[in-house]
Amino acid sequence: MMRRARILGLGSYLPARRVTNEELAQRVDTSDEWITQRTGIKARHVAAEGETTSMLATRAAERALENAGLKAADIDLIVLATATPDYTFPAAATQVQAALGITHGVAFDVAAVCSGFVFALSTAEKFLIAGSAKRALVIGAETFSRILDWEDRTTCVLFGDGAGAAVLEAYDAPGTMQDQGILTTHLRSDGRHREKLYVDGGPSSTKTVGHLRMEGKEVFKHAVGMITDVIVDAFAATGYSAETIDWFVPHQANRRIITASADKLGIAPEKVVITVQDHGNTSAASIPLALDAAMRDGRIKRGDVVLIEAMGGGFTWGSALFRY
């Protein structure tokens, strides 16, 4: 027997306002054809004035709890992945904790940008299998619209706002690769690549929030290799393969990166969950948003083996393989 962390429920939330490529083309020098051809994105959601990251996260968390059949009081750990917190401090996770009425346990943020949900999932798993917590909310939530330079057509068309959440529970499993729950996680980072994808502000450097800056071609060049690296590690650790997994749910940044990664790994197109056309790149929220969409439309079912992966600014990258 061994302790594992299994996913009991999923939930997501998108702001009401949906911005199409055609609407963006009225603001910056771009077109639906240009955006679609290069990214696969057709629309993205943008938070309303006064609608914060923790608000989106709370909505997603409530839906995940409902899906899991649990109450907020059942949670004793919240790990929230975000690069766009409400405040420099306190952590956005504590704002979710308060909004849910939880007064026990611990809540904290994880900063790994687009890889944030994978990092948060892996962190929560360690707490659960160590016995430090029994049930956890793992959330990815972002309001990237607040850090975009809306005059920069190469970046403002890519990102959107949203939140996704998963409820995890520790349990005693037989200890085989047929167990329900997280079977392996692999995390990496390399700080030498900061200038390829970063925000040009912060409390300690410029005393400002700053705007997102990206060298798109450089990010694309590194992405496929880094993504396949941690997926090969996941397959080696578990004995699963491109043929034996049921679903591949990658970070939703760019359709071309997703398809190139799947092709390189030999993952069949029908196993790949893609939502980037509807949400744009929602950073840490993208994987749980995609997981929730595929669960709700009946694609991902109980017992399915799911592979997730992401790469984000820093660079950070990681994978997790679990049986749902």
C-alpha cells in the first residue's frame, strides 16, 4: 500500500466578457486570419473592472467542490498558481480561503507562470501523501489582461483571463500503475531564459506592475523540446506511452506548439484536448480549464489515464500523469 492523491472533482470559471479576433482587429493592426493562422485562437475572455484573480479562482473552486460533492470546510490546503495576484501580498490563495469561509489549514500561492498548475498540483500532492493535509484545492487563475500592452499586437492577441480548479484527496492505494490518482510528476526550470518571456516590472525592480514581453520565435523554438523532455520522463517513470494514455491535455498556448509536440511524441490527434481557440492562453488556468471542459463534455471519464504538461516564463516546465 502507498499514499496517493486522487482528483475528486473539477471546476472552472470564465469572465462574462468574450473578446473575438474581429473585435481586437478594431483596436490593433491585426486580423482574424493572422491570429488564427499563427495561434489557433479565435476568442478570449477578459475580466470585468473590479473582477480580480481571487474572484475568478473562488468561482472555479466552488464549482470544483460541487463536482466533488464536498463542502469548503472539507479542505485543509489551498495551492493557487498565478502570475497575476490581487496584491503583491497577501497571497491570492488566502483571499480564496477567506471567500470560501475556511478558517483552518493553509493557503499559499505558487508562481511558475504557465506551468503554474502543474507545479501547484505536484506541490499539493507532496503535502497529501506526506500526511500534512487530507484534502486540497489546487487552482490556476489569471487576469493576464491587466499586464498586457494593448498596443503590442504580438502579445495582446494571445492571452485571456480565467480560472480552473481541482479537488484532491489523499488515500491509501495498492501502489501500482493502475491506481487512481497522480502517478508521477516532473518539474524543471532554467532561469537563463528570462528575457524570452517575462514582465518588465515588479516591486523590487521598477516599483510598477509592468507589461508582458515575449520573444515569440524563441519561446516556440524551446517549447517543443522542453515539453517532450518531461513527457518522456513521465512515460519512463510509469511504463505508459503515447499509445496507452487516454488523453493528452497540454497547456493551451498555441495550437501549433500543441500539435507539434503531440506529433513529436506520437500521440494520436484524437487524444489531444485543445481549447485554445475558445480561451486563448490563460497561463496557469489553461490546463484546469481544458480538463474541466473535457470532463464535462464526456471525453475524460473515471479511470482514464491523463497526461498534462506546460511550459512558462522563467523558463519553467513540467508534466504530470494521473488516472482520473
